Amino acid sequence: MSKKLRRTTVGLLGLTLAMSPASAFADQSSFKDVDGHWAQKQLEQWIASGNLKGFDDGTVRPNESVTRAQFAAMINRLFAFTEEASIDFKDLNASSWAYGDIAKAVKAGYLIGSPDHTVHPNDTVTRQEAAVMIARVLKLSPAQAEALASFKDKDDAAAWSKDSLASLVDRHILNGLPGGLLAPKRAMTRAEAVVLIQAALDAKASAAAVTYNQAGVYGSTDPSAPQVIEGDVVIGAAGVTLQNAVVHGDLILAEGIGAGDATIKNVKVSGTTYVRGGGANSVHFVDSVLVKIVVNKADGSVRIVAEGTTQAGSVVVQSSAKLEESGLTGNGFTDVELAKELPADATVNLVGQFEDVNVYSTQISVKLSEGSIDHLATAPGANNNEIEISQEARVVQLVLEAVTKMLGDGTIASVTAKDGAQGSSFTKAPGQLDGLKKDEVILPQAPAGGGYIPPAPSGPNVVANPTEYLTTQDFGYWSDQDAYNVGFKLNLSKLSYENIASIKVALQDAAGNELANRVATGAQIEQLQADDAQYGAGLDGELSAAFIERSAPASNEWWTSTAYDFTAPSKAVVTITDKSNNVYIVSNGTVNPVAEPVPVQDPETFVQAQDFGFWADQNAYNVGFHIDLDKLNYAQIASIKIALQDDQGQELASRTATGAQLLQLQADDQEYGGLDGQLSAAFVERAEAGSNEWWTSTAYDFAAPSQAVITITDKHNKTYTVVNGSLSPGAPEVTVPDAADYVATQDFGFWRDQQAYNVGFKIDLSKLSYDAIASIKVALQDAQGRELATRIATGAQLEKLKADDESYDELDGQLSAAFIERPAAAANEWWTSTAYDLSLPSKAVITIKDKDNKVYTVTNSVLSSAAPEPVLAQNSAEIVTAQDFGYWADQEAYNVGFKLDTTKLPYANIASIEVALLDEQGVTLAKRRAVQDQIAKLQSDDIEYGGEDGQLNAAFVQRSEAASNEWWTSTAYDFSTPAKAVIKIQDKDGNVYVAENAELTATPVLP
């Protein structure tokens, strides 16, 4: 066995507890530290089953602490988690042994990581962290806080862990320690991990699916005290009634019900309800709350009835069924999906008041026997369905995007016929018909007394299968021609040039409005045929029409063209009419390539930013700008977009004008400014997006902007962008006098494991919601009130803090900001942070600004713990030894090598590594320092290249200024010859280990 292979094997023995059978190096009887241990029974069971192995020194080391990665490996093995998520944590290299297990843990949902996008795989897992992971694995609901009342140190538990700890204690999955202690922050040992995971496995086994296989009534007899069922429930026989229950899993009405009935009464199901059995006698849901119902019965149909206060979030129908609402006072079946899985010829019968019914299936029959549907839609591709609306029934809005046969004498108030609906038919005319394909659906003969008038027999006949005769090809922007080109191909074997009366190619916008067209008739068609014969593959039917900007209609040998202002199209429609009045229509809605935006190099000569500030009388931020109409007139403009951005460049709100809105802006400019090109956009607070005559506006929560960006796009896709970063005046700030009623300080102290000063605080979300907050600033100050460091969250960072709060603490407003040593300013998903040298703070100041510019400031001057003072260790030589020190010619660098004994000082316990070059007088010439993620990177490289043997080095190149990379933060260095190298390692307890090397082995060869 090679040295490197052996190192890896031994490392895995120490790092993973449940990766293979008992140790190959020692049999079970030789584990000398198991006998008499408090967890001897569970340890021996795990050893015997192969879930725990020992080390080659004959020990199991039950009292040794477990890392987060090791604990995840145990859970994955025992709970059979095999799927991996895509992960990208800053402190976990893809080559690490732990990478796969962390990826499985994330996929399984029990490990998330820290807000700074780290996962700390090599940190010891605490009892409270382990509790959170296990509670997530078991999907436990929170227990009452009283479950922790008996523990003396219950208040030591972090807020984010208390629900999980209570759940595990309440279910006897986690036990306390002697002396009435919970010890939530204490590192978990190997023995504790074994006992905890085994208890979790036992709990899972006891919470396996509850099955009712005999007719009868089950559940609680008291509606006010429902039975709580943690796992799934399976009903496997007819005649079962489940009542007064809360199911924290799935409810499965299984095949064993057959064609019988089942009743679910006063039951809440947090998972999915599966209906796989039942018949004409039906499944009854009475006074129940169901998140989702999936209907999939293998044979025959099933009747499902919603009664009383029943509400179902969604119903997915995958087999024939009848959905019926009877005596309903709740919402019933609100959202129904007729899924693609429905087999051909399946039938779905609906009785009741439905909000949304969406059809994705093909060739099925749907009947609305009674009641109404607010919104009925057929999805693209859901063709050849028959939908019957009975005389007593009504559909408020029908959206067709597939060929559908609408039957019955019921009322359809409004129909929108979109692309794909052509060829659909109605036995009774709808009240209103619109959409791009409204002229291509088949309507009934006009009834006596009025109604729709059918097309005259001699009128155009729209061909139902046009793609057999005509197909679209390329449709996009030709930059070399500055034109939109539409390609299409005729099937000349079915539609010859000689039989064509006209060809029309039209460009449309997103609303279906025609922008321009080109038409060929008579001699023009003959010319197209001649060109096809000359340039095509021997008369292959491939043609195209190129649309350039035209100020007026025109005609040439090939086409008669309308004017075209070069507005960007969304669709091309090709219509061919043959000499028998048959019409073939195809369309292409994919513009590729699109006209790429071309930024103008000197936009300020066309557009100038003007005033940008807060209008108190309007309570709005106003953005003024001026267009030089001599250079860029309104007729050339395709769109104007005004955007407000925060100091990170994130968009807060926008207002956009196109089409008729541009005409209205032009008209106002003419009326009020004599057409001088001066315009403005005022941003008021908006709860939702909206549109008026002038602008289409996004929602805006009134967060204070830092800059306004004006972007004008002309019809040739040239963009003119100018920025105004001078907000004046801004909305005035108002200091809230009773800020402590809204924000409370919490813990403020030094976290050893994180090597960070942590500032905790809690927002009263009932008074100050996340949505109302514009920014959060946390600052550390010294005794004189000078700022040492800050962390600020705005925009998307606030959303991320909110999401984490909801994920970890169910949105209780508890947040924290951890200040680590930072050589330079940086930003991540949560905070934008200044540099920080870990100087001792005296106070923490939390300042929250809301979107009405109210400022809430609270201060915490009680520092509970500080970073340990550095103390020179007496055993430095046991921890770090100097190695090579000399000039590397190929690197043009002075290299300093050293070796750590990671068995005595693991990387996880190192706070900083500093390497310095000194001259003969002891003056420092240069330094390289690693902290936090840099140490993790050094460890990763050590693992990859040296099998984690602790050998490291720092290479000093000439630097004109300080710099930082993944490994080191370095001072400037003029490349003076050093006399000595000094290596200082500080651990997380403040111990400093020093090694020196004064033997410079090589220097540069001077010319």
C-alpha cells in the first residue's frame, strides 16, 4: 500500500462512521473502549450490523467529536439518501471526500448551509445542529416549548434550534445529559451520534404508514381534539370512514377500495391525497382540507364528492372521474388539471362551481353537467377533445390553444381563440369571440331572430391542414440587409405556382396587430416562380420576403409593400389563396435571430438626463430627461424605459412606453412644451404593476433609489442609455424615537468556531415587515464611537435574509450579522461588508431604514465575549516546523515552506496563518496572511496534492501594492533580500505557534 493511499484510507476511517462494515484492521472483540461505555449496547449493535467501524488501533473512539460532514455521511447511509444536489459552497472543494455526502444532505433537505454561502463541513457538529438535521429528516412538526422546560440551560439554545430540540425531546429521540442539562452548543460525540440516529430510525419505523384494511370508523371521536398522524395513511378497503384527524403525510385511497366507497370527514392532509380506488358510490370529502388531490384509478371511473367546508388546493385528474360539489359551503375543487396522463377516450364529468379548469390531455370527453367554470383553457397540443357544456351550465371565459369540439347548449360568455385553435367548432355560438384565430373557428348557423352569420358558401375556405401545403422557415433579423426576413416553402406537388392567386406575408406585434405586409399577385407570382427556378434547387418552392423600413407603400417586380416603421415584430403570418378560394395560413412566432441591441457610443448627444429627485407634494421620485428631436424624433423611437436602481445596480422599478403610449407622450410634449423633447416619469408607490395612457409600470415598494437609468431604443434596435446618479433632493429621513419597540438587540459577542463577532437582533415583524424595509446596517464601533466595520443589506439581500428567516425560524424576525476578518470589502447574497481587521469592538449599532425613510436605530454595548488575546505557546515546535526557505528561479519568488502537525492542530481549529520575511535588523519586508476561506483553500490543496500531510508554503513575488487571492492576503514587496522567515499560526483559542528559518538557501543570480 502506498503512503498516499494509506493516508486516505485511515482518514476515511476517522471521518466517516457508516461507510463500510466493521474495521478490517480489528475485530469486534478488540474494540477496547466500548466495554462499560454508557452507549455500549447501541455501539455493539451498530458494529455488528456494519454501520459503525473502528480504527486500526483497536478503538472506536466513542467520545471523539463528529464533524458536520461525518454526521451527514451517517445520516445518508442509514436513511438511504443517494440523490445529490448541485452545490457550490465556498468552503467545500469538489475534490473533498465530503462533497458527495454534503450534496446528498442538501438534496434530502436536512442541510442548508450558512448565510455566507459556506457549509463548514469540518466544524464539529453541535447537539443543536444535529437536532435540526434530524428533525428535518423526519419532517417533524414543532412541539410545545414546554418540552424543554426541565433543562437548566434551555436558554443557551439558539432560537433557530429550539423547535427542533423540543420536537426531538418530546418524542424521546434526544435525551438530556446528567445534571438536567441539554448542552445544545456542545460538540456531539460519535456515541451520541449513533444513539441519536438510531432513535430517529426507530421513530421513523414507528411512524410508518397507518393502514386501514377493514371497514369501520377510524380517528378521533372528538372533532375539537383530532388524532395527529405523523406518517402516511393508507385506506385499503371499502366502507372506511376516517374522521377528525390531521395527517402529516400523504393520504392514499388505495386500489383495495375497489368500486366501493370511503368517507374522509374533518381531516386535514398536509401531503398529497391519492385516489386510486372507489367507484360510482364515490369517495366523500366532508369538511376537510386537502392541499392536492391526484386521481389515478387503474380501471373504471371514480366519483369524488366535496361536501360542507371542504377545500382542495388543486386536483390533478389522470383517469376517468366525476368531480362533484354537493351541499358545499367551502371552496371545494378550485383548480382542476386534466393531465396529459389521461388516456384517450377517458371521460371527466364536472358538477359544481370551478374557478380554473386546464386541459392538457388529448382525445377525451369532458362534460360540465351543472354549475360553472370561471376559466376553462385548453393547452397547446391538447387537441381533439370534446367538451360539452350542458344547458344548465355556464363557462365565463374559454381560452382555446388547441383544436377542440365544443358541444352542448350551455352558455359560453367569452372565447379567446389563440394560435392552435383553428379548426375548433361550436354547436352553440359564444357570447363574445376574439383572438388571433377568431376567424378560423367553425360557428353554428345563425338561429332565427339573429346571431352569427355563417360564411357564404362561395367565400374563402380556410384549409384545416395548411402545413401539408405550406411551411414556415427562417424568420429573423438580417443585419447585413437591415431587414426582417420571412422564409417559407411551398409544397409544389400539392400547391403549384399556377394554382396560386395571391401570397401575403405579414408582420404582427405581440397583440396580433399588423405592422406591415407584402403581397404578390399575377406577374409578381410568375417572377417569384422564375427566381425560384433560377436560384433554388430546381424549383424547390423556397421563398422569402424581406421587410425594410419604408416611409410609404411601394411596389416592384416581386411584391407590393405597405409602409413599415421598423417596429420589431413578434410573429410572421403567411397567407396563400389559391384560385379555388382555398386559404392556407401558417405562422412563425420565433424570431431568430432577433435584432441585437446596438449601444450608441455617444448617447448624451441624443438624450440628456435632467432633474432626479423626490417630489414632496407628489410623494414621488421624478426622473426628468430631454430628447434632442433633431437627432432622434418620436417616429424613430420604439420604446422608452426609465428605471430606478439601488446602489448595487439592482432595479427597483421601471416605467416603459411603447406604441400608443409614445404617441401620447409626443402629444403632451407638443401641448405643454411646444415639442421641445422634455419628458419626465414620476414613480409613486405601487402594490402591483399597472398601465395607463403614458407608461406601463412595475410594482414599486418605494425603496430609495440611488440612480435613474434612461434607455431609449429606436426601431433599428439602437439603444441610447444615460444615467443620473445625483438624487437631489432625496426623501427626508425621520428618526423613530421608540426604535426599541420595533428592533431589539440580542446576543453580541465573539464566536470561537466562526472566528467572528456576531451581532444578533430581532425585528418585530408585526410592526415592521421585511417588505417595508429598505436597508439594514449593522456596525461595530470602538470605545470612541468610531466605526470599525459595517455590513449592509438592501434589495435582493433583504429578500435572502427573509427567506432564511422563514426557512430556519418560521419568520420570527431573528437575524444576525457575523463579522469575520476581511482584508477588503466584499458582497454576497446576504450582506455588503467593509474590510475588518478583527479589532475589539465596544458596541454594535443596528440601523434599519424603511421605505418611507423612517430610521430605527438600536445599540448593544454589552459585549458578552471577545476574541482571545494571543498567547505564545510553549510547544510551537510540536505544531509547526520550518522547512525550505530560498529563491525559486522559475517562479521568481522567495519561497517559505513549513509543516503543520494537523493531528495536534487540525485546520478546523486554525484562526490565522501568517508568513513574514524579515531583513537582518528584524524589519518586516513583506507578509502573507490566510484566514477563514483562505485557510479552507490551503487545506483543500493540501488534501489534493499531499493527502493532507500539513505541508504548506508561501511564495513571495515582487508586488507594487497589496493584493488578495483565494489563498493569501499579501502586502507590497519590493523584493529586498530577506534574512529570515517567520511563520505564525494562531488557533481559535488565541494560542500562537511560531517557527523561524534563518537559513536562506538560494538568492537570485544577478546579471
